[in-house]
Amino acid sequence: MEYKPSILHIDDDGDFLDFFQLRYKRWFNITPLNISKDVVKALQSDSFEAVITDFEMPSLNGLEVLKAVKAESPETPVIFYTGQGNEDVAREAFIHGASDYFVKELAGFVHREKLVNSVIRAIDARKAKSAKKESEEKYRQIFENIKDVYFEISLDGKIIEVSPSVKDLFRIERQSVLGQFLPDMLTAPFNKNFIPEVLKKDKITDFEINIIDGGGDRIPCSVNVQTIRDNQGNPLKISGAVRDISDRKKNEELIHMKLNSLTKPVSDKSAVSFLDLFNINEIQKIQDAFADATGVASIITYPDGRPLTLPSNFCRLCKDIIRKTEKGLCNCMNSDAALGRLNPGGPIMQPCLSGGLWDGGASISAGDNHIANWLIGQVRNDAQNEEQMLKYADEIGADRGEFGKALQEVTVMSTEQFGKVCEALYLMANQMSQMAYQNLQQARFIAERKKYEEAVTLFKTIVETSKEAIIIIDPDDKIIHANPAFLNLFDIQSMESGSSYLQDIFTVESYEIIRAKEKPPSMTGDSWEGIVNIQDYRSRKFPLWQRTDTIRDEDGEILLLFSFMHDATAEVNAIEEKRERMDRARSFQEAILRLTYNKDFVEGNVEKVSCMLTEIISKSLDVERVGIWLLSNDGGKLTAVDIYEKRTDIHISDVILESKDYPRYFEALYKGRVLETSDTLSDPRTSEFISEYLMPHSVTSMMDASIRVGGKLVGVVCHEHIGEKRIWQPDEITFAGEVADLVAQVMLNSERKKAERRLSRLNKALLAIRNVNQLLARESDPGKLIQESCQILIETRGYVNAWILLLDENRRILKSAEAGIGSRFERFKALVESENIPNCALKAIESNKIEVILDRQVYCLGCYLNDSCTRQFVFTTKLEFEGRYYGLISAGIPEESAKDDEERELFSELAEDISYALYRLEIDNCIYESF
């Protein structure tokens, strides 16, 4: 059956519901609903993949339906299909989570296909989101419960992710591992080449390493890793899993030890164990059968008397009485060792050294190695003195009565019959000794042959498959063998063994160098290696790495020489490139270090530091253009603080990029630490700039490092390369990140300095309030009070100027005071007396709050104080207390203080204190006059 999405369609027009169902039933299974307030009930009673709704409806409008659907089922897409084509409505719909918006007239008759596609696209997006969420949850479950340790590392080797199992496996806390350098945790000798090898091979499986755990122990591990790349094939990171292989290594060690014991010389007395040669379970069956058939007790022990097998047919006297005592058990083991001593002439028969019963024994050997004793016995005959045996019970501390009863249960056998049983035992032990010797010899032969075959096969495999060119030459420099890599290196089609000489391939000078006929001091002895510049007979010149090892016979005569070679051009270039990078890095770091001591850096002067920094980076990284851009608070635009062009040696600024014009680029900045691309024209993150920026400026490659403060994106450092496409190297990417961090530090320094200045201003304000309050407490003359208050404001607080006017109800000046203004103040007072009150004073009179004049060009024209307010802002407010109006107070203040809310509150508090003092003086004066 063809799949159709399940749709809930809401519209108060019943005819349109029918029309819609008829028109779209071939694409959807539609449930109509003409009462919008029942939307929640409908969603609870059935499962819908999408909701299509009208906007204008009597019970709930479209936005209310949208909110109800999202509250009940947040993931369900909602599409508006309405006759009201209003942009404001559409905007509101999208803000609250609508998937799409259509107008009925168009969607119903012209754009039917668009509506269908929109619904299907919204449903698919929901499914994809759900699948992604499910996948992420599944990954999280796997990640948190995996027994192996999953990890991710950056290209410079730092661990950026690790699964919680690292604590169980390696006794290391997960948080302590993050940010660590992975090779530091490895103990294998090749750990420094680990990351380059992964990047080179892209994938490595069953790579064995040792990891140091939290307790300092080395844990043998197997690692599987692979390189994670972006869409352009550039490596992003390395992921992998670590598995503890301690148990596997222990098993391999046990196998190795057993094989090693079987292949040691026969003369080695500690070489072979009984358990190496026989299946102990099969031997136990043979021992049990022998004991049952003969009626004797039986056991096989090590040569020192320790048991190898379980006892068979042991009597109660020995098992439960004698061996249960400490002395009795010791005597039994000594007796077993004596009975099992080597005796090539036949079995040993004698009374037990512990209980006195008759025992016999025969030794089992593998060649000259005594590996076991086969013991039988625990039988009685007429030779035993029962009274003497009972005395032994007292000697070992056993119960005499129980000892006697158990003695009566012991098997009775004649001396002649027991001797026959011992002879049979001796024959079986000899047979086992022969089998042991044959098994030992056969194991050694097989092991030696296998070792030889493996060595030959391994040698051939290594030589023939090696990427290194390998040749074997005799003392006369005749080439005995050359592997395919050697033939390929020197472009030789084929070579018969022993038909060519080393001199046939190289010029005389190069031959002398390769053979080290005249060895420099660093090439003495039987081995020499190094990079040499050579020329073959095809006139090809290139650097060659070679190592030659000499093989000698017992008399010290040279038998063969093994020589390993490869083209070292890449190594020489890499060494040179590394040297250049190190020089560049050193120069860069020195410049950065000098900059950190710069006053502008310490003070947080972002503009000046940016100008210095862009030049330093451009020259250090050899890029044409470097820019430092800061992000607006709303994240909507980037503004260039400074852009440096190396070719023209100029700085420009105030260039603006809007996020709406370059959404993919802005999204990439938010997601990543460094955005690097070698091809700006094809990379979707930067291709938005093609026509307006990249092509006009010939930018081929870019590297942009995000500036973050407290984890929040605040800007970007942009590096622009022109000319041939440039592959950004890991150290250059690291430099870019360091520069971005440096800019972030400058911004933090700037904020710190602002905070320090603000704190200083507020402390001065508090000091001024304290001084004014002290003045108010001691001064009873209103004129002196306001004059000294003005003086305190400019001396203690640091205001540029200050004035106070005490006015009557007709705004005539009763008293006045100023500080920092001078002669202009008299003309200003005249202006006030003429009722031509300045805007700052007028706005303060008409308002109940502090008025701040920010635009003096508009509000201060014609005011005599305008010149004294240059490069400052003005606070002006009323002096008023308990409804009693006294006048005005005003002060000139720096811009950064004028925009500080706390600064305003302190000025308001100061005005209230002065108003209260005037009120108090007025009351005191009234009281005085009444008397």
C-alpha cells in the first residue's frame, strides 16, 4: 500500500475543508477539524505527522492553534494555509515555530505542488531530527556503556573526547585525561610516530601499545584508529578505541613459557614439567583404574612429594587421620619423596615413613629430567607390629581409638602379591618415561623446524614487501639479491642474482660514498647510516638515505653486507620546511611576547593593539591581508577594527559584514574554533563572498580564527592568502588560535581597565557624598553650604564643573554657587533671571529625575555655559524635599560616567542630601523666628 502522511486540517469553513480533502487526498490521509479549540483533543486521540491550519477562526486563531500544537507535540510541523496574506501574521507565525505559510488563493489553484512539497519536506525534517536524536541517544548509550575506551584526538595529539570507561579500565578520571597529549601516555618506542602514521595510512587496526594507568602500571592494549576528514578530504581529527589485552598477553605468555620449556636443552633440569608432557585428566583416569584393579592406594606427585593428581583409593587411616595432623602430613610428603627417588634397577618397596604401612614407588623421567613419582601402597601384612603403629598415633597427636579402628580397615596383602603390583607399576612408569622423552624430542624438533621456516618466510616477506630498497652484497660488492623496491628506486627492469656490482649502478664518486670506503668519523664500525647526495649512471641526482650492516663469520671475516636505501628528498625538504617553520614560529612568538609588554596591550587599547598585531601576523605567516573584526552585541554584524594589507602597507577599518548577507560563514564561525580553507571559491562556508570580496581581492585561501571571551564568540581574526591555493599547516592553525586568544585577552584587559576606572569614579562619588554630608552637618548658612558643596564636587569627586541655583516660586535666584565655571556663570544667571532658562535646567524643572544632556549641538545653543561643557556631558536635577522646591543642581561629567546608572543614582542621592539640608535649615530658621 502506498504511504500517505497523516495530516490534521483545521478550518472553520466546512466547504473549504471538503474542498481541501478532495483536492489533496491522493497525497495525504486528511482528518478535518472545523472547531479549532478541539485541536489538543484531536492530537491526543490520534497521531498526526503534520498540522495545516487557517488563521482567522472564531474559537482559536492560527497563532493560538500553533502554540497549542507545540505545547502538546513540539516536534509536529505546523503549516499556515490561510486567506489572510498579512506579512505581520506570517512573521509572527514563523517566530513561534511555523514550518511554512501559504495564501489560499495562490496555494489552492496555482501552487498546489509547493504546498505538497512543503508538507512532505516538513515531515521529512521532523523524521530526520527524530532519527538524529535517536542516533545521538544510541551513540550516547554506547559511549557511556562501552567497555573499551573510545577516544578522539586533535591533529596535534591532544585528547578532545574520551568515554567514561577510561576510569574503569585505566583508573584515570575522564576530566583529567581531556586536553592531555596522547603520546605522553604511551610507552611503546614508536609513540612519537603514532599520529603521523595514522594520518599517512588513514586507518590502523590492532596497533599494540602500552598505556600508563592511574596507578603507574603499564597496561598492554590494542588500538584501532582512523582519520576523520571533512568534505574536502582534509583531516579534522582522529578517533579510535582502546582495548585491554592483558588476558590475551598472559595466555600468550603461558603458551610461550610452555613452548620454551619444551625446547630447552635436555640437560636443563628445570626445563620440563610433567604437566607440559601429559594430559593430567587422562593420567588421573589411568591412576584411578590401576588403583581399583589392584586394591592399592595410588597418587602421582612432583619429585619433592607435592601431589600432582588426586589420591585414588586412599584408606581412611592415611586420608582422614594421619594426613589431618601437621606432623603426619609432613612425614607423608617426606616418605612420598623418598619412595619416588630415581632407581633405574626397579621399584622401591618399603614401610611408610609416616604410618608404617607398606608403600611402593617408581620415578617418571624425561631423559635425565626427573619429572614425577608414581606412588602406591597403604597395605598391611604380617610384618606390621600393631602396637608399634598405635604408638605412632600418640606421636603425631591422633586419637588412638580411631587410629586403631581405621587400621583394621586397611587392605591386607601378602608381601609377594604387593611386589608383583610394584613391578607392574615400575613397567608402567618406564613406559611413561619413554613417552615423555619421545614427546619432548618431537616437540623440540617441530619447534626448531617451525622456527626456522618462520624465520625464512618472515625474512623473505620483509625483504620483498619492504618499501625500503634492500640489497645483499658480498665482500667484493657483487649484488647477491636486490628487492623490488631497489629495482624501482633506480629504474632497473630486472637483475640476475650475482650478475651486477654496486659500481654498475652508481658513479665512482657516489659508489665511494655509499660503500663508505673512506668513512667519516661518524661512520666507523660494522654499521653506518646517513643521508648522502648521490648520482646514478642515469645522471639522476638526489639525496639518498642508506644504512649498511656487516655480517661476519666466527673468525671475523666479512660474509655479507645488507644495505637499506630510500630516496630522502622528502625528508630533506621536510627538515628544511621544519627549520623554516621553527624560525617563523620563533619570530612570531618573539613578536607576540614583545607585544604583551606593550602599554596598549596592558591598558586594553583594542584599536592600537589590532594595528600592531595585524602587521606582525601578516609578516610572520606571509599572508597578504590580515583583519581583526569584532561582533556586535546582537550578533548581526562584524565590524573591522583593523585590516592590514602587506603589499600596500596600509591599514583600513570600519568595514561591516552583515550576518544576513553571509549566513553560512557566520554559522561556521559560531560552530568552530578555526575556519580554514585552501579554496575559498568552492568552500560553501566562504563562497558567499565570491563576487563582492574574494574575486576583486584575488583571495584564494582563508584561515579565520574565532575570538571568544568566556566561551562566547565576540569576533574573528581573518587571514587572507592570494596567489596559488595554500594548505594551512597545523602550526599555522595553532598560531591563528593563539592570536585570537591574544585579542580576547586585550578585550579582557580593556574591560578590566574600564571596571577599574568605574570603581575609582564610584569611590570618588562616595567620598564626595561623605564630605558633603559632613558639610551639611556643620554648616548653617545656605550660601556657604551650596558654595562648598560645588567645590567638593570638583575637588573630591572630580567633576569638571558644578553649579547650584536656589530659586523662589517665581524662579528668581535667591542664592547661587559655582565651581570650575568662572565669569560665564554671571551671564548664565542673567539668562535664568530673564526667564530664558537653559534646556538642561528647564528639562530638570519639568522632570522628577536626573536629566542628562547628550547632544549639546541641539540642546545647548545660546547657553553661556556651552563652552565649558565641551567634551563632557551634564547631569542636572531639582533640589526638592517633602514637596518643597529649592532650586537646581548641575555638574559636568565625563561621557563614560554619564552612561553609568549607578553614577546617576549617586548624584541623585547627593541632590537629596543637599535638599534635606536646605529643608532642615529652613525649619530651624522658622523655629528661631518664632521665639
